[in-house]
Amino acid sequence: MTEYTIQPASIHHATAIADAIISAITPELCVELLCDDKHGIEDVHNMFEALARLEDSQYSYRNTLVAVTSDGKVAGVLVRYDGARLASLRKAFIEEYKRSMGHTIDESTIPDETDASEIYLDSLAVLPEYRGKGIASALIAEASRQAQITGKPLGLLVDKHNANARRLYEKSGFICVGERFFLNELMDHMQMQ
């Protein structure tokens, strides 16, 4: 049995956070962030790692929980933030995208993946060798416990074709409450009840 603790991330977890974001979004959807042939997935990873090091981004270590094994390895990552802060947190993404990719993004063309009514579970990933050990459920449970303090439910988007993720979320108490777009993909919007 793998021993692990759920704890707030530190700035030193930035690489693991970037890995988790790419895993959760999927490398295929991350490629949609590329604006030209000069950049690759490693540029997307570097961008997310830079954002994880900031204190005021969606992907900040301050918005992240990690599952750390007894030998100090990161086994899982969960990034979440208050949906009411999306606009202010997204500014860091827009600026870092311009710096990393050399292109601007028209913020008005990015659909909001969340809103002020929820704590948004942005990214959840468990390393393959630690899957099936309850780590994802433990991360969700801790995020839910923290969200209860705010009086807001956890919300998330899940790919309509990702049956494994959907089962995990439904088992954790999420139900489908609608649909939203993320990177040109229509996804199911779920909230924890």
C-alpha cells in the first residue's frame, strides 16, 4: 500500500503541476494552444511551469494540492481556484502566453470554464504508477472539504468521452449540470452535490 499525504503545493512542485495540467488537458488539446510551427508541447509545458511558480495565476502552486509519498515523490496533483477569481487569475495566463509563444490572445475569445458560483477543479492527475490507490479520490475529498468553508460547490469540466474520469467524479458526488466549451471542445459541466 502506498503511503501518501495530501498537502498544499509549494513553488518547488511547479514541474509536477505543469505535468498534471498537460495530463489533465491532454497533450492533444494542449497542441491547440500552439500558435505556429516554431513551438511544441515542451513550450506549453514551460509556460504552465512558469504559471505554476506565480502566486496569482489559475495554475499557481497556491491553488494546488499535491499527494506526496512517504519517500517525497509527487503521486498526484489537483489544481483548483475560486471561479469568482477567474478573470483576475487569467491575466497571468494571457501575459505568459504572449511571453512564451510570442503571440497575443484575445481574451474575449476564451470561453469561461467556470463562474463565481463554484470552486473550479481545473486539473487533476495521478501518476500512472500510483493510480488505483485512492489518491484522486483523496485529493477531491480534501478540495471538497476546503470548498465547503466557502459555501460553494466544487465544479469541473469533463470530456464527454472520458468514461474513467466521469466514473471517478460521479463516485465522488458530482452530477452533470450543463455543458461548457474548453479549447473548442464541448464538455460536460459537473458540480459536486
